[in-house]
Amino acid sequence: MHNEKKIQNIIFPNVAKYQFNEDYIIAIQRPNKELSVQFIAIDLQVELMKGDATEESYQKSFIIADSILDNNEYYKEIFSSVSNYWIIDIKKDTVYGPLTKKKYLTLKKRMNIDLDL
């Protein structure tokens, strides 16, 4: 079974390759935990710290971000593979992934997507 996520979820670094048309975006991702921690920490600093620019709050945002990636099932799945595949259905505003290559190819065929990575 694949994960189905709303498009507001982003595909963290590194997107190695992608293709698109008016209906779909397909991508292969090489997950980078260090960069992902940085992105989440920055979001935490902006959203949760509300301008608290102390070194302590800065360091705390990285600890929290690292903990999120280590403990959240969605992120654990992303970082369990060297490569993840994604299909974004633009019209349905839906993201399918992370997918193994086998699941990606099966879903791509079933959805009749005429794009190749």
C-alpha cells in the first residue's frame, strides 16, 4: 500500500530527478537527513520560537527537529531507503510516496502516467 498525502507535504532534499506534465509530477529523492533537520529547525524557529533569537532556542529547534525525524513514522520511512519515488497528482492535489521503485512502477502503470525518470 502506498502513502497518500496532501500536496502541502513537501519532498525534502535531495530531489535527484523529476519530470512533469499538466497532470503529474514524478520524482526520485535521495533523502538527506542533515538538510531536512535544518529545514524543520528553521520552520520551528519561525513558527514556534516567535522571534526568540537566543542561542538556547536556536539549539533547541535543532534538537526538536532531529527528534521529529527520528520518531515520526512518516519520516522514519523516508530515511529508511537510499532512494524514494514520488508521484504527485496535480489535479487531485495528492502526493503518493515515499514509494519503493517497485511500488512506484506499479502505481505509475496503474495511473497510466506517460513520464519517465
